[in-house]
Amino acid sequence: MTNRWIVLLWGDEDFWEGASPETQERIMNEHQAYSDACDERGYKILGGEELGFSKNAVTVRADGATLAITDGPYVELAEHLGGYYVIETDDVQGLARLTGELLLTDGGGIELRPVVVHDA
């Protein structure tokens, strides 16, 4: 059975914001290499996106029937979610190893979580 996983990419937004164009290009090339390696190893990428900075987020909270809508992230963190991939695989350990080897060259962290698929 093939399972669907979301690969959450956590990192320091200040690093990316202050990175030189050469560093940003290198990192984007690493993501292309990751996509190519996933394809070669049978990890099917279903989707993914780079996310904008958390300072530009809009947060919605509910307190009973009252909604509070504020600018900024939900919580203050040292590392923020910077992007994600959705990948189908039955080898999550291999996927985790590949992800760490190719996408953690500048620090940060990666979390792989199973996606819950509800039958129609």
C-alpha cells in the first residue's frame, strides 16, 4: 500500500531573506535535485509549494462565537514553515533519509507526516 506523506520544511526566515542571490539559486537547485532524486527512486511528488514569510500571515482564532483576525503568525517561533511537498511512497524511512541528505545543507528541520485520506 502506498501512503501519502507531507514533507514540512522548517527553517530560519531571516537566513532566506538575507541570503545572496547565489545562495538562493543554490538552494533552489538543491530542490530541483531533490525532485529529480525522488522521481528516480520512485517517490511520487503530488504537489508542494514555497510559502511566504510568516510576518505576512493572517491568523484567525476563535473564542466561542467570536473570531479574532490578526496579522502575523499563529505563534512566535525561531523556525517557521517555509514550504512543503506532498509525496506518495511506501518507504518513508528512505524518503526521510533522502530528504535530509539533499535539503538540510543550511540547517533547519524537516518533519514528515502521514496524510489522512478519507474514503468518499
